[in-house]
Amino acid sequence: MPLALMVQPFALPHPSEEAIQLVDFGEMGPVRCSRCKAYINPFMRFVDQGKIFICNLCGFSNDTPREYLCNLGPDGRRRDADDRPELCRGTVEFIATKEFLVREPMPAVYFFLVDVSMNAVQTGVTAASCSAISQVLSDLPEGPRTMVGIATFDSTIHFYSLKNARQQPLMFIVPDIQDVYTPLQMDLILPVSECRDSLEQLLESIPSMFENNRVADSAFGAAMKAGFLAMKPTGGKLLVFQSVLPSVGTGSLSARETEARSNISTGDKEAHKLLQPVDKTLKTMALEFAEYQVCVDVFLATQSYTDIASISVVPSTTGGRVYYYFPFSAVSDPAKLFNDLRWNITKPQGFEAVMRVRCSQGLQVQDYSGNFCKRVPTDIDLPAIDSDKTIMVTFKHDDKFQENTECGFQCALLYTTVYGQRRIRVINISLPCTSTLNNLFRYADQEAQFTYVVKQAANGIPSSSLSQVRDQVISTCINILQSYRKHCASVSSSGQLILPEALKLLPLYTLALIKSIGLRNDGRVDDRSYWVSIVSSVSVLLAIPLVFPRMIALHDLTSRDDEDSLIPNPLTLNSENIQDDGIYLLENGEDGFIYVGNAVNPATLEQIFGFSSLAGAPNLLALEQFDNALSRKVNEVVNEIRRQRCSYLRLRLCRKGDPSGDFFRSLLVEDKTPGGLSYVEFLVHVHRQIQSKMT
């Protein structure tokens, strides 16, 4: 397995961590190595009375700028080291000087595109989207630099002028969906302080304006192009609410689902091609968006196939993401749509970013993986970057390291804050080098290593058959454990499976991955494509639950003894922990599946859900809080999980004896499944493969 770093520049700080310090070097600008351009950091050494500093990455000796001189103490450190954040903290921010400015920092621009086709209106997607947008207007960054615009679309595109607050906003219809243009561009995007009343009025009236719309077609690609043209002078966030397969105009798509389903079920070796974009139209469009710093987020609220494999190319290239609500429920999903949109706007983030990772001599960056655009080998461009996004960086060796030395890494992110200040966020880490494999296994980061495996599997899904990807995942696990057995384990009975302490859950995580939505044979094509799109930028903290979910019992929350934490200790993922008289929540950070046994006390159902029988109960739940202790506990647990995951879990009701109950049980990864091994059987398989390799 190659050396890889998971870089999350806007990671949410732990409650015990202090805020990132901002450093202003004035006109001098941040101190940097003159050879490799690395920024000053705590691992650079000062010598010759502080007149020289030695770069920890390339080893070059640099003259210390006169304005930055300081005497050294008896310990060889600068006397002001503890007072300068850049010399005592791993992560720091510098105010960017003019040399880092290609243009004036961009304003915070938010342009909303709302689907008003017949399907969107009738299923409630249009009303839910308008309501969510209206509610988040108060959460937009304050100040005169925050700007908004809006358009709606079906088979044509409808722009709105919000300039005059006293009049009904004017609608401009763009019928040409092949060669798109924008009318009266200056009126389409305005400071939110000047048009908020008009926008709120418009959002309230859009659902009724189109309530009798009988246009079923969707010009999704043309609408995005039109929104981009309106934003081209500034850049910003393009937030698209879509409900059906794009059917007309540039970037239109065809229904590939029937073909995909039949091919996958018959094991067709070419089935993976249906998980690739249908052509390069949307990719070409996305590259142009990224060039002008436009980030696209797509909210897919649908009842049918939408070809996420093709649509997701635009968000993944522009630093955005896909949000997926299938099947959309007008009762339970508006709350999730609102919370997702609100978090999208309020989470820590930056615009028009460029990122580069530097490393010590002996290593070089091999590849970057995530949601970005790459034009030059050394840098990646991110029209937007936020706290949910992780970039995986892999390295290759081009020289040997010396024992007892350290290897340094530095990530530098140049970006614009939502308030228009250009900054450089610098993250540093230094790791000891070793020639002893024992040390490598002793200090292995299990979660980070497995996240690498998950991302590699997701990258392989569109280009290889599922069986090949699963075999590669299992092979990676076996090779790691065989290497430990061969080089590190003490002599013992060949009848034992020996696991390194730091990687003892690797086989269990591997089994969970090959049984996950992304790699199992059954399932919808869009579900698999969505899984791939999520994994591409998922953080280490969320990658594990995505494939190895957490299960807790809800029916006995009021009788718990372990009150130290709000959330009970998770149950192991096997059917032995499922009782017929119990209610269980299994969550993966995206969805919460609530399994109800067929012998649950009706009074317990009444307390939690407000109904005493599952007959007629909806599959998608909008959890309410009732006036009893158990209901309060359940709501506290669900809300805490939502807070931890930064995601408003969709709650799905699963019943025993129903397909929903069968799906729930398929997520119990330690159980044997049709065509899949139990955990015990998988351990036996891994052990036999290791023994075979050893002989």
C-alpha cells in the first residue's frame, strides 16, 4: 500500500482545540524557502544566531529576512518561537499579499436553480426547494459582498429580475436550450440586502405560478449553463434543485437504468461502463465552470432514475457534491432538504482555492483524489472547499530515508473567505522514518488506511467489474496481514490468525466494504453511483460508518445504566442482537434505518412514533417528539447523531417480513448473506489465504 495522506483543510476543530491563528506579515508576506517555496513552519531549524533557517522539506539554507530576525535561546530555538503561531502550531493562516492576487477577491455569490417541471411540482420538490431557500436567506454571510440570484427551469429557462422591491419580479424566458444566453445580466444577481424582500416574495409565489405546469421535460444542463453565464464575471456557488432525468437541451441524458439493471444482474463484464458518464458534454461544461470559479451543488429529489453517474461529474469537478433524496417524500424530506442546504451555506468554507502539497526529499506527490479540477501537475483548483471535503494525496518514493530522521509534509491552501479576504492556510506534519516493519504496524492508523482502501475501491467501480474490485479489496487485506505475519509476528502455531493490534479490525472493515452498497451485486445503479460520488471526498471520520454502520437499541433507552454518553454503546452487527420485541436504529452517516420487530409492545410504538400499529405507517419517517421520557431520549439520540455526522439523517422504517426488513438485515455485516460470507467464515478464508502465501 503506498503512502497516502488524507488532507481536510477545513476540518471542524475538536472542542479541545484552539481556533486557527491568523498571521499578518504585512507587505513582506509570509517567510518561505527560496528553493521549494515551503512556508515557514515549526519544523524548520534556525542556526547562526537566527540568521539562517534550514528548510525541513528540501534541506536548503535560507537567509532570514531582516524584518524576521530574532536571537536564539540556549535550547537553539528562537526566543519568540512560542509567541509566533507559525513557529509553534501545526496549522496556521497567513493573510495573502498582492503577489497572490490574480484579481480582486470574489464576492460570496449564491445562485439558485429550481426545477419547476410537472414532476417537480406534483411531487412537492418545487415547494420544498423554495421553502428551504427562503429559510436559509438569513444564514447567508452578512455584508454588502453577499449576492444572490435565482432562475427556474423546465423545458425552458426562466430568469427573474429582483431589482425593484416594490413590483412583482419580472420573468425573462430563455427558450433556446442548445445555445444558451442570459438576458439583462446586471439585474440577475444583486446584493442580498437590496433584493431580499423581492426574493422572498418570489419564492413564496413560484409553487403557485407553476402549479398547473404540464411540461414534463427538464433542461437541466442548459439551466446550469445559463446560471453559469450569469455568474461568470464573479464566480460563486450554483445550487441546483432537480427532480427528473435531464431530457432536453445541452447535456440531456437517456434512461440507461433498464439496460444497467439487466446487465448487472446477469454479471455482464461491461456493466461497469453504465456507472461512467454517458459522454463528455457535462465534463466539458464542468471544466469551464471551474475555470471561472463556479462551484455546483446538485440536490436530486426524485422518484426515478436520474443517471447520477453522469450528473455527478459537474459537482465533483467544481468542488461541490450531490445530495440525493430517493424516493422523495413531501412529508419527511423537506426538513432534510432544508438542513442540508443550511449546512451547505453555513459550514466552514472558502472560495476560489488552489492547493499544493509539498513533501521531504525522497518522496514526491504521485496523485490527488477528490472533488477538484486539475490543470497543472503540482496544484489542484477548488472553486469551493469546505469542512466536509477531504483530498487524498498519494506519494511515491524516489530515494531512501535515513533511520531516525523525519519526513515532512506541508499542505498550502490559497483561498478567499466568504467575507472576501484572501488567505493562505498552511498545515504541517512531520513523521519519524523507520526501517523496522514492527514500528510501521505498531503505529498504523487503521481508519486512515481503510479510508484509502474505500476510496481506491470507489475509484475502481466505474472502470472494473464489481467482482474484480471486491477481489482487489480482499487481496489488499490479505497482503497486509501476510506481511505482518511474515516479518513481524513471533513464531507460533500455524493454526492461528495473527492480527496486528493497530489493525485488528481490518478484516471486519474489509468484509463490510465488500457487502456495502457500492460493491454488492444487487441494488439500483443510481444508489451505487451516489455511493461512489460520496466516497470521492468523504473524510476519515465518515468513511468508516459509511461502510460499517453503527447500530443501537432504541426501545430500552430509558433503562440504560451507562449514562456517561448520550448515545449508547453500539451493538455488534449480527442478527443475534436483534430481538423480535425490540426497536433498533442503524445509521451510516447518511441514512438511519429503524428496524421494528414483529412482537414490539404497541405502547412502545405509541411512545416513540405516535402510532400503535405498523399498518399504514410510512416508510420514510418524520420523527416527532411526544410528551414521554422514551420519545425525548430517542429524539436526543437521533439529534446527537445528526450533530456528530453533520448530516440530517433520513429515517426509514424497516419491518420484519418486509423487503425493508430484509434490507436492514443485509446491513448486518457479520451475518452470512446469499453469496456472502459471515465474519467467522471470512476470517477462516483470510487465514487460509495467508497460510497459502506463506508456503
